Amino acid sequence: MILYANCTECEEEILFRTGSLNRADLRETYGESLQLTCTRCLKADHYPLADLQARTSKRAFLLSALVLLIGTPAGLVYFWDYIGQSLVYASAALVCIISIPAGVYRILHSSEEKKVRAFNRSQ
Ligand SMILES: [Zn+2]
């Protein structure tokens, strides 16, 4: 999950990656505000935790892409004998090869979205 705040100087988004699930967790670790430095104008400032918003990271997408990249050749090798036998087996193999990375993406992405919603609702 990625947290972000808008720079007080140039409005650029300042990103902050965290494993904290809500503002109470973050408050225990960092106190009432976080010192963040803008990557564009390099201004460091304190941002109250209430001003931070969460959004999903691209981790779910990257992991799913990795599963697709590794899983597709592995699936083709594994199902190769069946693919040559008939169109029905070939179709079933293709559905398996495509649905596994899609399922991984859906599970990871929905889990991340739940965390983001919970964080943004937390006080
Ligand atoms: Zn800035």
C-alpha cells in the first residue's frame, strides 16, 4: 500500500510506502505527523497523518505479470501432450494457463483495495 500527500510548495504527490494498515498503527510508529521530502522541489515538511491518503500499489499487477510470464511457458510445457490431442483439451489448457494469473491478480488486487479503503476510513 502506498500513502501520498501533496507537497505544500509545488503540489507534487509525495509517496510513502508502508505496511501499516491504519492511521492508529502509523501514529504508534511515527507520531502525529510524518516528515516527508518532495522529490521535485526537495522541500521537507511535516504532514499530519489525517492529510495522508492511501492508494493501491502496482504490486498485485507485477506479481500477476510474473506468474503469467513464468506460468505460460510452464503451462504450455506441462499441457503440451494434451494440447495436441484435441481442440477441447487445447481450450481447457489455455483457460487454465490464462485463469491462474488472472485469479492471482484478482485476489491480490481486491485484498489491497480492502486495505486502502480501511486506511482511508481510519482516523
Ligand atoms: Zn514540492
